[in-house]
Amino acid sequence: MTPVPATDPLAPPLLDAQGRRMTYLRLSITDRCNFRCTYCSPASWGGKKDLLNPEELARIASLFAAMGIRRVRLTGGEPLIRPDILDIARRLSSIPGVRHLAITTNASHLESLAVPLREAGVDQLNLSLDTLSAETFRRISKQGDFDAVLRGIDRAAEAGYGTLKLNVVVMRGVNDGEARALVDYAHARGITPRFIELMPFGQGVPVPTAELVEQLRATGLPLEPEPEEPGSAADSVTSGPARYMRAPGGRVGFISPLTQNFCGGCNRVRVASNGDLRSCLGGRAQAPLHQLIRGGATDVELARAIRAALGDKPEGHRFTEPGNGATLLSMMGIGG
């Protein structure tokens, strides 16, 4: 079980069952999205109505910050469809102990929100774009506005963010031939591209990272491994699952949950859009924070529930083992 401070469950460090230190909270603020991407969103999913309000989100983030979380990422669904997103960002960016506030978005609302979000304290955006082809974009997203996404990305590139990343989910026979074009597109805008192996939640066939690296090199793009920074991922505020390589135009990232498991350095804990803490994207251990808060739980009681759930966090996600993948609806609510 997780080591828990004997006198104060609110005191850091926040450790999981393997002794890994949690410093990164992924906080889903909606399970609705204006896209219906084939690998993420079931067409019939309408989303939950009883979501965490800004005060509850701030309380949860403050609690985690007191326990040692230093980085918070807002996810969805699509987080920018919430009309109160700027209020949420301002509240969370002002929490003592939160050093970085990031958002993962499909960029469709960034033309109008990129600058206000930066002013509200968001310092990093992860922008989801799987293709530079309008036809392929429609095939993947079903109902997204391709031109609005491109305008939003350009606006974000001009808005003064400390870090911008372009997340590309690679699917065989769909967009796997666009990797070099996406690298060039991202680097031209000062954005770091990251290629993600398709996880077993929806439709599509994944492309192994090693194959994609060789494909990029075959286009004439020299890629050299980037030395890892000293210290473990769990000890770094800004660390994540990506492994990076160097190219003439900048960094290129690869996230390989299937072929290059990164669970050993996990520093992440997730709260789903319904307020349930999920200790692992591929696990089952939960704590119903939403119900506890609305039932009048104290911060100490919430902290104990969080530590109990992390005490059941598995060593790894086990996606490749039969019957152990998380369900698609969980992916929609957890936020990835």
C-alpha cells in the first residue's frame, strides 16, 4: 500500500503503490466534444450533465497542490467548449504550488481564446491535429471545422505561450504518410510535434514508434536521440510520457504506450469529468471526489480517499493484455 504520512494525510509527498511520486494532475472538465474522432468519441455519447463547477475544480486542484502536485492539465472531451473556461483557468493558475497550467485542445476555439487563456495564466497548450488534409480531417473528426483549427493553431503560435505541442495520433492507412509534413508544419510555427501510438480505445490500427522514426529518416529528416535529463520522470514537474529526438528544425516527440512502455516513470493522477479520481488510465482504482465533496467531506477525508485509491494503482497500464484495456467511454470521461 501507499506510504501515508502518519500525522497529516494532506502533507506531501503524494506516492502511489510503487512509491512513485505524483506531481502532475490531469483534470478533465468535460466529457463532451464538438468532434467525433474515430479513436476517441463514440457517436452516441452525449456526455454527463453533472460536471464539477469552478469552485469544486479549484478545491480539488488546491488539495492536490497541498499534497505535492505541481502541474495541472485541463482536458476533456474538449475543455474549451465550457463557457466558464476562463474563470476556471484564472482560479487554477492562482493556486499556490501550481507552477504550470496546461490545456489539451483540438484548437477549434483558439482563434478567439488563445490570447485570453494566456492572460488567464495558461502557459502551455497541447494542440491535437492528426492531418494536414481537409479530406482526411473530415474522415477522422466527422464534424470538425478544419479551417477553424488551422486558424486557432496559428493564433496560439502568436500568443506568447511558453510551450506549444502538436499531438498527432498515428493510424495506419489513414495519416501515417503525413509524418514529415506535420513535423515541418509544426517546426515552422515554433511548435514541438509529438507522434502518439494509437491506444486500444477506438477504431484504427496503430503504427509502432520505431517504424515511424525510420519512415521520417527515410524522408531525409535526420533524427538524433535527445539525452534524458538527470533524475527520474516522477521527480520532474515538466516531465511526461514522451521521448524526444532532435532534428534540424527542433525537437520531435514520440509517445509509445504499446511498444515502449513508460509506466515506470509515471507521475500522473487523473480526475475524470464526473469527479472520480482514476489512479491509472488503464486501471480501475477510483475515489468519488465529487460525491465526497458534495457530501460535506473535509480536506483530510478527501486526502485519505485519494491516498487509498493511489494505494491500488497498478505497476503499469496493461493495455496489451487481453481484457485489461480501459473502455472507450472511460477514455472520453477521463481525458486521456
